[in-house]
Amino acid sequence: MNRNLYLICSFLCFLFIGETAAQDTIKVQTLTWDSTSRSGYFQFPDDPGQTYRKILMRYNMRCHDAAVGNGNVGCREWDYSCNTFITDPNQQDSTRATHPSHIISNFSGTDFDYVTYPTYTYLQFMQHSTNYLEVIGETTATVGAGAGTMVLDNYESLGRHQFLYTADELSTAGLSAGAISGLRFNLTLAGGEVSYLRIRMKATSKTELDPNNPDLDGFTEVYFLNTPFLIAGAQTLNFYQNFDWDGSSNVLVDYSFTNQLPFISSTILADDAGFPAGLLNSTADNALDFEGAGALDLSNAANLSSISNEITVSMWCYGNAAVLPINSSIFEATDADNNRQLNVHLPWSNATVYWDCGNDGTGYDRIEKAATAQSFEGQWNHWTFTKNATTGTMRIYLNGTLWHSGTGKTRSIDIQNFNFGGAVNGSNPYYGLVDEIRVWNVELDEATIQDWLFREVSDQHPFYGNLVAYHKLDEGIGTIALDNGPGSVPAPIYGFPSWRLNRGKDLYKNFEATNMRPQFTFVQGEYILDDQIIIVTDSIPNNPNSVISYAVDGSDLVIVDTVFLYQAGDLPVVDENGTVTGTVYVAPEGTINIGDLTYYQKADAKFEILSLVTPYGNGLDLGQQGATFFFDLTDFAPILKGEKFMSMELGGQNQEDMDIQFWFIEGTPERDVLQIQNIWPFRRGYYDQIQNDQFFEPRDVSLRADGSKFKIRSSITGHGQNGEFVPRAHYINLDGGTQEFVFDVWKQCSENPMYPQGGTWTFARAGWCPGLDTDIHESDLTFLVNAGESVNIDYGVNGSFLTEANYLVSSQLVTYGPLNHQTDASIEAIIRPTDMHQYGRYNPACNLPRIVVKNGGSNTIGTLKIQYRVEGGGTRVYDYSEPIYEGETREIDLPVDATGFWNTASDTKIFEVQLLEVNGAADENPDNNMMRSSFEVPEMFDIDETIILKFKTNNRASENFWTIRDETGTTVLSRTGMANATTYEDEVVLPDGCYSLYVDDSGDDGLSYWYWDVVDPSVGSGYFKFQYYFNNFAVSLKTFESEFGGSVRFDFVVGQYTDTKEVITEPRLFSVYPNPASDHLTVEIQGYEADNFQVDIIDPTGKILQTQTVVPNSTDGLIYQLSLEGLAPGMYYTRVRHASKTWSRPFVKM
């Protein structure tokens, strides 16, 4: 079937040249070499009254910028699937699928116990009540005079404050290096209990505090207790563990609290330090907790459409360490066609962060990098994602510092739907807290990001006007998130993610600097103490679980309802580190049992019109004009109408420059194509999925009542190590029982016309070769089915299970009307002579022209009268009389009487062939009776010197032989049985005429192959070429590519000698081998009369070292072995004289 695709190529040669045909052909240009995209909508002819004899795809691939190179220069290095599709919205693809009967957020089991009322997770805090039983010794150091006051809790219910005390101040106050065991201060107003009062300390080199660079970790906790302040005056806080001061570092004191309302503030003695010595944070800071459910919808953000070439998205997040890493998206945005425009996996299950941005309809730009756990879980981190499509740069910042970047990312951005908390369609939910979401229509720089990392955005921000959406998420309640930027468009919250209030100790942003700090007395002492652990329990409400119930309506999956329930059963009790310390049982009100539903996913029908794998590009030269293929797409006539979306996909679409046209040739087709339909959607199936009918399951397909012929066309390619390189039989089965159509998905690649390539291009593969189209397997159902009824169709693969094997499968049912003609002979292709790429292995040619004829009518073709000529030359007529039956194609060789047939004065060489008669009369359909092809003439060897075929074998010489055949196909010279690593120089003396040199390699790997150079250098390498000797110097006539795969065919013309030269009437050969030689040298002569020969060995000075007369030992020559005994190693000549003819050849004695 691959041949049929090739046949179309030569047919198109006629269309290029024939002016009349071109006027009857509508050409639709789609992609060009300059196209930056590999998809788009294109307008095809849509005239209901017009029919097309053929619809052809002209497919041209060229190395990028016509360059030849490696890596990213010219054709790209690797072979990738590059399949072309047409999407038809008038038909639907249906894919069998299973779906759970219920989707329950944050639940992975099969039986869900629930209650309808809120439940809680209980938090246990281990506080320390430290009392001194005996004071052995104690000193104090007070910093500050207590000249002023400040509010201990800043009039808020929670807070985190930090104060800096310098080493000089501590030393001056009398503090010594060593353990600090307590803290004292004076209250001027006692406000009552301060809950969860926690004091932490650390050494620091800072000399002042910056709210944009707060210290958030590295502290030692020394005090943690619900602490009552009942009366004013001196207060002492005994540490449950000491802080060790080194005597030289400044000390940072961090105290935090989380009070319950209502409360009364306490006032403490304080001083103005004269520099920013304090940071205050008493701002209630909420966040949204996405635990596998819910979404914040930013789709209605103001000026979202202004995001095109630049964007910045940032947020604070605190990933759930008990769940992450998992396949999740913290946000995603899509366009109107549901193409991904933005997406961040933070992270994916492989702990890699992915940033996707921009989509041109064929794919999105992406950068990614593996991340450490602390960067995405268990703590607050700030992530910023930017893109500038103009400069092609995408960047990721972690906590204000550039973390990763990529270039060459130029796809622009078009956002219509925008979700935080998961993908737009609800998949890949995020698990963790999210806060302070900012979206800009400009790429922010690193300095700006750092400057505004720990503070809220205000109109003082240099890019405030570019702020598209800004959600501080401080509401703490409700289903609306206010937009705190200039757009002021609230964002709805769906699916009940929980609001979470950061406890005082966890506040990390929005600090304010102050010069005021408490008058602290630092206590150093030795004690006998009693440290009592007090367990304090708090609770936080659990997120409800969203429960989506599904059902199947016909073959469609539908949502029945969505409710929100709370999981019952054993609920955890955890400590403040998240470790489970116990459970609390909540009795369930009911249980949901989750099962599986079978349904069919529906989508616009996507037809694979071409399956092709790109070539290995390293060193590949496709020329300035590239390589052009033609593919017959007439079967797709019903869908190639009106505006359609065409796309090239699967990874190889950007490996080369592409120029694609569709040619609609007006006329009457062989049969009208009534319908084409996908039996299964195009997809990839793994071996077990195919064999167990998980994919490509048996399907009942209705046949049209008006159909006269039914055909299944299947395009299948194998991938994965075993799927690619292990042959397997595949099948189409009708209505069970015996497999009616069994075919091998296996393609020999060693005769690939696109060679040599930079990879393993010679190896046979499952259905494909790099640089070629995939085989199409056609199964004619006509005599096995009945029109108007249905048939059960199954596809499968035979053979034992294969790991690492998957197949890309495309199958269509084509329905035809009756034959449109009784007598219809068509010329389908000119195999030779032609300059078309597909037939490069057969051309240039000077022997018998070869054409392909098809019987497209109902009558058997018994005779053909074929007229052919080279334009500008004489006409020949050939009567062909072998029967060609309905639907059959036949290759026909056309006889020529001499090389003069090819002579023409025209610079453009055109071969023309026409069917004059079919069965003794004019053809009923003459539109397809003529074809023309342009071609190049073969090389002509018209020299006085004798032609030499020099052939050096590698170390697998048994794989090789060569023959020379005349224009009738008769072998006139040949050599077999060659020795390893041996050079043969065969003198080829031929009468004037056209000849074909055939060099075959049964190993399908040529005489030289880079693969063996790497894997097994012992194979060695060889070469062959035509040359002649001038004054004992070898002059090359034609040097052949040694990496040729399976064979080489080379046509050449031997010119007629003048009448002063010997007229050669029989082929002749003169050869000397092996070369180099050690013990003996063989002289072989063919094609001469049986006279005596004189054989000499001569040194480089011309001195004759050996001479002898040899009697021929065959009727037309001799094979004679010369002894080299006694000759010193070096270079010599062997000379043979016969009548008036003398030959000489150099050889090396080892």
C-alpha cells in the first residue's frame, strides 16, 4: 500500500507541467516554510456541484533555512512522529471510558462515611509552665530606661513582634556571655491573659530591622505558655530552656501570641532606641486552604485581555507536606478553545515545578526544574512566574530570587478562563494554603519583586497601573475574594475551600518598623526548676468534601448533583507539627459506595490524514527546495470541504520547514466517496490495553444502504523499544470468529530514498521509517458485509505480550458509491524516468521506462496501446496484452530500442506517456490517460580511457555482490564471493549503450555505517566508485555513498567510440586482487578472445621483475594467480598485454 502513496507522486509531475491540468486544479496553500505555527484554520473548496477526480496533498519538507548541520542547525537531530490531522466538527469521535460514580475531594477510598454537619481537627499544643524551686544564683541586665510605653499586643488579638538588642547594649547593661534564663519587664496596665505567648530568640549580625527582610526562622524557642497578666508592675517569664548568648552577637527577641476575643491590651515600659529596633505585626492574616477542593475564579478580572506578551503571577503558598508532591496545579488559565495558556504545577508528582505560558494552538511554552521539599511544602514560600514573549524569556523566582529561566519562549498569551486552586476543568487540585495573589500584565524585574515581597501592594508600587488582579485574601469568611487593586473586581470562590487564620507565630509579612522597643531585663541564673508540660487543645474546622454524583445518560456521562459533606469516622488529633497523636470518632450518618460507570467521551472528529516520522537530521541535506511527497487524500473528500482546522502534532512538527498544499483535481473519481468515519478515535494504545480491549474495543458500525464498496484503511506505527523493533501481526476482525484481515506492521527501511541520515535509519521498524510516510493497510469489506446493516469491527495485535511497546492507531471506514465507468484505465505513476523524491532509488534512469496502470472500471482490461516519448524525440508505441482486473494495478516496462531514445535537444527533459486505446477502443474516461514527468539524464562516460570499478569490501564481504546489466535487464558483468577487507579494481569495458550498476548488501547496512563504528568497529568499512587511470593517476568518475542501506542502483551511458578506436561489441572486465596482497595476486580478464596474454610485474622505475605468457583458461579470458614470493614489501605494477591492448594496475605487496 505504501507503493500506492508513491504512485501519486509521479502523477503530480504531470499536473506541474501540463498547463490544461493546472487550470482544472484548485490548489489550497496551508503551511509555508515561513510559518511559525503548525496548525490553523484553512478554507477548502465547498462547491456542492463540483467533483474531484483526485485530492492530493503536496507535502514538502526542507531543513530549516535549507541548512545542513547538527543539533539545532538544519534538520533537527531526532526522529519524531509528525502526524497531520483534520478536525471535522460535523462528526464526533467517541472514546470508551470509565468514570467513578462519585468524585469526592480529598478522598481516595471506595466507601465514604459522612455527616452533614461541620467537623473539626483538634490541635494539641505542648506548653511549658516553669517554676523555680531554688535559686542558686542570679544576675540581671536591663536595657533601656523605660522612658516611654508601648502596647504589648498592639491592640490586636494576635501578633508577632521582633526587637533588636545590640551586643554593646547588653554588655553595658551587665550581661555576660552564657545562658540567658529569663526575661523581665514592667507593665503599666495589665490587660489579662495573653494566650499562646511564645518567645523565641536568635543571634544576629543585623544592626537594624527591615520590614522587607524579616527574620522568619533560625530562632530558639525559650518560652511558650498561656500567660496571665493580672496586675501591673514587674513581670518575670522563666524560660523552659536557656538561650546561649555568645557575648558578641546582637540578639533578636521574637514574641508572638494568639488571643481569643474579647481581650484587653496590656501596656509595657519601653524606649525609643534611636534606630529601627522593632518590627510589629498585628495584622490578622488569612489564607485560602485548598485541600483538593475548591477554586478561586479570576476569569472576570479587570483588563485580563490586556495580558498578551507579558505577564507576572505571584503568590505565597504553604504546601501540605502530608500530600505533596502530587499531580497538581496551583493555577491554570485557558483560552476560548480550552487551550492551556497558563499553568503551574507546584509541584508535579516528580517534585518538579513546571511553568507553562502562552499557546498558539499547537502547544504551550514550558520551563521546568526539580525542586526541594522545603521549597514547596511545610513552610511559607513566595513564588513569582514571569514571561516576556517579545524577548522570549520565562522566569521563576523563589522568595524573590531568580530560581530558573528559559529562552526562546515566544508564544503569546490569551486568557479567557483563570482558576487558582486547580486546573480550569477541576482536575489536578492543589493541596495547601495560598495567600496574596497578584497578577500583572507586565514582566516584573527581580529588584521590584524583592522590594514588595513582604508588604502589601499600594498605589506607590511602580507598576500599580499594570496590576490586573490583586487578592490579599484577608476576608476570613464568605465566598467572595475582594480585588484590592485598581480593577476592584471581586473573584468568586467555588467548592468551599476553607479560610485559615495564621496564628501569631506564623505571621511572615506586613511588618512595620518602629524605633520603640520594650525595656527588657535579661536574666542569667542557676536554678533548680520544675518544668511542667501542659497540653492545650484548640480546634480548626475541617474543609467540607465536595461530592459530585455522576450517571450515564445514553452513552454520555452527566453530573447528577454536587453536595458538600464532612468525612466521618476516626478523625485525627495532631500536634502543631502535624503529627497525629490520636483520633476522635465521629459516628457517620451515611456511607457513599463509589463504583465505576462506562460511557463514551465525545469530541469533534479528528482525522489523521498523514502519519509520518521525521528523519534523523544530523548532516542531512534536503537541498534548497527540500523533498516533496504527494499523498492521495481522495478518501477524505467528504471532510475536505469548507473551513477546517489542520494541525501537525506528536512532537516532530517543528523538526523541519514545511510547505503543504492540497490539490483538488476536477473530474470524475473512480467512485464517489460517500462517507469516511473514524471507527475509533486516533490514539496511542499499549500492548496490554489493545489485547484486553481496553482500547480499540469491538464496535458495531452501521453501513450505509447506498454504499457499493466498503473499505477500512488502517495506519499503525509501533513505538517503545519493543514496539518499534519487534514485528507483530495485526488484524481486523468482523463479527468475531476468524480474523479476516491479518497484516504485518513492519516496514523495511534500508531502501529509504532519503539517505544517508544521522541515525539508525536503515533498521526496519513497525510500520514506519524516519523520513517516510506510514504504510496504509486497506481491508476491503465489500463481499463480507451487507449494505444497510451493521457490522462488528475489532482491531487487535497477535503475539505474546511485549513490554515497552505501544502503537499509534488510526482506522477509518470508507464508504463508496458504484464505479463511475465500465472502461477506465488510468496511469497512476511514472516510476522511471522521473526526478520525484520517492523514486530516487530508481533514477536517473536510461533503461526501460516503467509506469503503473490501474483498472478503475468494471471491465477487465485485456489490451492497452501505449504511446510514449521523450519530448523533442521520437515516439514509440507498445501493445500490452496481459489482463488487468477491476481495481488492480500493474507495473509495465516500456521497451526502448537504443540509447538514442533519450536524445533530445530540449534543455528540460520531459518523458510523456499516453494510453491511446483500451481493449482496442478509446477509453471511456480519457482524463487520466496521460502523464508527463521531468527527469534528469544519467551520467555519460564517454572517455578514451578504460573505466575501472574500484570496490573495497568491509569485514562482512559475504553480504555484498555487484552486477552490471544492460538496458534489457540482462546481466553482463558481475562479481560475487568477495573477500573481507579487500580492494578490487575491475576494468569494465562495455559496448555503447545504457547500463545499470546494482550493488546489493544483504545486511541492509551498506559498506560503511556509523552505527557499527560505535557498536562493533570490527565490521570495518568499504567503498566503491567508477574511475579511470591517466598517466597512472586514478581519476574519479563517480564516487558512491558507502552508507547506502540495502542497495544502490546507478544507470550510466557508455558513449560510442569513433571509427579510429576499437569498436567494442561485448562487455569486458579486467581486475587485479587482492590489493594490498601478501603471497599472491589474482589477475582476472573477461570478454576477450582466447589468445595468449603476457603478464608482467614492474617496479615503480619501470624495471620488469617478472614476465610470463599465460594461456587463457576460459573461452573469453582468464583467471590467473601470480606468486609474489621474493618481492620486498612496497608498491608495484602488474601489466597485462593482449594483442594491441595493454593494461596496468598498481598494487601493494605487504
